Amino acid sequence: MAAPTSRPAAVRGPALSFTGDPFHDGLEATMVHEPDAIVAMAEGRITHFGPASRIAPLLPAGTEVRDYGRDALISAGFIDTHVHYPQTPMIASHGAQLLDWLNKYTFPTELKFADKVFARDVARLFLRENLRNGITTSCVYCTVHPQSVDALFEEAEALGLRLAAGKVLMDRNAPDALLDTAQSGYDESQALIQKWHGRGRLLYAITPRFAGTSTSGQLAAAGALWREHSDCLMQTHIAESRDEVAWIKELFPERRNYLDVYDHHGLCGARAVFGHGIWLDEPEMQRLHESGAAIAHCPTSNFFLGSGAFDLTRAVRKERPVRVGLGTDIGAGTSFSILATLDAAYKASQLNRQSLSAAHAYYLATRGSARALYLDDKVGSLAAGMEADLVVLDMRSTPLIDARMAGAKDFAEQLFIQMTLGDDRAVQATYVAGRLAYARELVAAPPPSPSP
Ligand SMILES: [Zn+2]
């Protein structure tokens, strides 16, 4: 990772942000596109955001303004609402669907996180990839080992990131060495909450992996823990594949539906983040809506495992909107790039015969995901008082994008080109709490290959 070498107090360039939910209130009322903006930062927060002509005279004398030029786009940092850092080493593993994939690839990899040194190395790789892709906040699954949580939080703290994470709870249907018990999982999570939750910008997420790997006793213990620490997040998986839904029905025949398995154990409400939710039925959507729980939409993962195409339009329906965030779901997800993830989200909508606009997609990756995590008063948009986490895109990052941009007729088309063709090369800078944490230009070029 490039070492931070400068501390600009302000950045200048075209900017995009949202003041509300465009799925609910329309783009006109919620989207702010400023062709020449200044975002000024001090002590980790945004102090000013607006047209450069208005903001420039307000800046304290001597403020260093970094001008990224008119081919840039400044946005709130991207947010990943569902990701497994321990699966970074097994991304791109071939040929299985969800339940097989867990047994064949995931569990063997997660066993290695008993070793704290290994965990720390992967945590560093994971966070470096986040910053290279403009991701400044993520909601992360660790493994069953408490030291895997310590390793990630220690690295995130050193970078000053706002990040949520938790120890996975599993007391059945996984290798013995990856199992805890209802009691030990509760105790270890409790200790991790006391150590990390609310320390700096870090947050704890109570993390039963899913109903297939937790007994009713463990789900109840997780529910009790969340009641005692209701300002923690709670994350789990739901209705990702049809085989999984059928299996959960066999495991919990007495429950009305999949969501009711969690709800019954006190695991549904504000700050709950349910990964996937492709196969939820209407009563489950209704319950998510009224409880304030969120779905993490993970389209690259859903396509990779052949799980299905999440119907975003249905989830955010105006009569009973469900909070929806975006997730990479590494390592079933195939890219750390949020742009690539938005490309897949567009395709998931296409398969549902809906058309996701580029601006709605960018909302999903920023403020929408912040709202899913109940962090929209802190991150996810550009406004005075918000935490100063930013991504600066280069809208001309490859020769093909450059050529295609020449023919773009408006801003909506420019945005769509980025999410369809862009990747990590489009991220030219990432700021964390007002500090330059990644700059593309500072990454050393690879040494020239020897001549033949
Ligand atoms: Zn997942």
C-alpha cells in the first residue's frame, strides 16, 4: 500500500452525493451532482461541501486544495455491507454451489485463521484491496476464532477505518475445529464487544453465520447478546439459494418461514443485516420492512454460485421499502471493485426485467449502504459534519473508457460507463477520516521485465 505522503485539507473536482433515498423520493429530490465542487476536511470530518466558487472564499487561509480536474468524480467512500475477509485467499474457487462450496473451499480456508499471524497477513491484504477499490467502510465476517477478529480490528484501527466485524458463531454442520458452543460463542463475542465496540470508529457485529450452522440454542444466545448490546450490528445469511431454503425448512420445521427462524430467536430488527435474501417471500419482506432490518445485495456472488438474481425493485417497493445495501461477499463474490459489483447489480435487475439507473446504483454503494448499516448520519454522503471518507474516481481510467466517454451525452451515461467498464483502475484516491490513505499514482510501477 502506498504510504500517505500528503494531507490535503480540501479536494476539488466534479462531485456526486445524495441527500435522501432516490428509490423512495426520486433522483430529482435526492441527487446532488456538482460539476466543480470543493470538499474541505478537518479533524476527520467534512467541514464544507459545495460549488467551488462558493466554498473557496470560505476556506481558512493556507488551505491546500488538491484539484483532481474535470475528469474526476468525488464521492463518499464506497461501503461494502457483506464480506468475509478470511475468504480473500480462496476467491475464484471453481465449480460448486453454496452448500458444497462451504464444505469444499470455505471451511478448509477458515481453519487457518487459528493462526493469528496468518490472520493478520490476510487482514492486511483485505484492507489494502478495500482501499484500492475506494471502500472505506465494510461489515465483515471473521472466522470462529476470536484472534481472527482481533487481527482485523487491529489493522483497521491503524488505518482509522470505520468498520464493523464479528466472530462467526457456528455450533454444528462444520468441521469440529471450526465449532464453538452456544455458551463459548456468547462469551467470546461478549469479550470482543467489550474490547472493540465503539473503540475509535470500530463497531461490533454479532455474527451467527446462518441457521444451518447454528442450533436453536446458539441462535437464542446470539439473540440474548444482541438484546444486551442493541447498538451492535447483527449479521447473518438468509435465503441465498433454493437448496439452502429447503434445508433450513427441514432443520426448523416449526418456524413459519426462514426469517421467522431468526425473528423467533430475537435476531430481526434495526441494525440486522441479512446477506442475500434472494428467495424471501412477501411476508418476510413485510417483516424486514416493519422491523427496520436490511438486506445486503451481493450480485457477483449470487451469479458466481448460481444462487439467483435478487429482485431489487421488489425489495425497495414504495409501500413497504426494505433497507438494501450492496455487498461484495468475497470470496464467493468475484471482485473487490464496487464498480464491478454495480455492474452485476445492473445485470441482476435486468434478469428481473427491471432497469437499474446508474445514479440509483451509486446511491446503493454509498448512502444506501450506510442506511442499511444505520450509519447514514456518519458516512455515505458528502455534507458538512460527515466523517471525511472519500473516493476520487478517474472517469477516463482505461483507453476503452476514454473512447466511450467521448460519446457520452450526459452525466447519467458517464456514470453508467464507469459501472459497466470500470474497476480498481478507476480509483485514483481514497481518503479515510480526511487523510489520503491510497493514491493510485503513488503505487510503484512494476519493474520492467527483462528483455529476452
Ligand atoms: Zn456471505
